[in-house]
Amino acid sequence: MSIILQKALPSEMEGPTGLPGMAPATAHDWLRVDEAYGAQMQRRLDLLQTQRDEVLWMDPSAQDAACEVLEEALNLLPDMGFEQSADRVTCPDGRVVTLNRSAPLLTLGQLVQQDICLLQKQGAEHVLTGAVLCFPASWRLAEKAGKPLIGIHEPVEEYDETLAKRVQRLFDGVKAGRPMWRFNKLWYDDAELFQPRSATAPRRIQPDKTAAPFIRSERQCVVRMPRTDSVVFSIHTFVVRS
């Protein structure tokens, strides 16, 4: 088990929960670097090397959209302590990453702390067409790959038809340069970041969940890509002692 803790949640996430409401974020604020960057990135690199099939997937049709996400991210990195040349990036932890634009999600997974889920409109719904998901909170990428939003959220009881319509309206309405964000709070018995779990074996929640020793919180952003019109769902995971 990897113990990677932050000292505290950001002040914007100190309330009991940010669900189901959304708030506007500044154009660049779907990516962040914090005190846990180095340790989280080491865990990500380990997972990408040893369990890549579990944490990385992309439909070939999403290549163009994924390349746009990488380029949009690269535009933001210099303001977050990264140094760039034409074909490589020096990260805040001193690592040098060679840019592989033919594998955009893999490259993103080696650069940024956030998990990145790529969704594209197919018919009436947005469908998950690619992701680098190293820190799942009790779900498995293989079970959600290629599914629309309502399928991704099965079997979440709260995600009924009414909520599904609200979420779809959000994904339809989010504007390029005007991302939205929210956060959740989850109580866990351990601090491991990689928490895959099948939908057929949901996590058992303690009746007194606040007695669990760790709080896991995700800052989730919904971001429109300007050229391909795809939507990014970025997830920045924090783990602190409760």
C-alpha cells in the first residue's frame, strides 16, 4: 500500500460536500500542482508501467481529441513550474518526459497529477472514449470504457433519470475557456490512491463513515476542448487524515 498524504484539503473544499452543485473555474484551473506532486507521480508511473491495461485506455477514434487535450495541457504547464522544449518537458520533480504525441493520454499520465477522462458526444449522450485513470475511487476503467454517462454511473443509486438529464445538460452546455468544477468527500480505511473495484462488488460503507481514518476528496473539472468539442473530466485526488 502506498501512503501518500496531503497536509490538508484546499480551503475551497473544506465544506461537507460539493455535490451535486457545480461552480465556475478559471480557464486554466483544471490542472494543478500541489505538495503531493512528486509522490503521486511516482505512484502513477509505477501503475503505468506495471498495470497499464487497468489504468490507460483509448478508442482509436479519439486520437485527435486526445491530442488536443495534450496540447491544451502543454500550454498551461509553464505557469505551473514545468520547463518545455520542442520534444521534452522537465517536470517540477526534476523528471524529463519525452513528448510522444502519438500516445497523448500516456504522455499526459506521465506529466500531470490529474486523472483525465475524455468524453465525446455520440447521439444524445457523451461517451467515455479514453482515459488515463491511475487513482480510481472504487470503480474500474475496463467496466466504463465506451459507455455513455448514465452507464458510467451505474449502479450509483442517486444517479436517477432526473440527475442524468442534469449532468448531460452540463456536458452539453459547458463552454470552452469556462470550465466547471465540484468536489466530493469519501471516507476510506486506507490511503492507497489506486482503489479499483468492480460495480458487481461495491465498496461497503461503514455506518459511521466519519470514523474512517482517511478522507479522500476529488476536485473534478468539466472542460470543453475548443477545436474537437470533446469534454475532459479531470480528477485531482487528495487524501488526508480525517
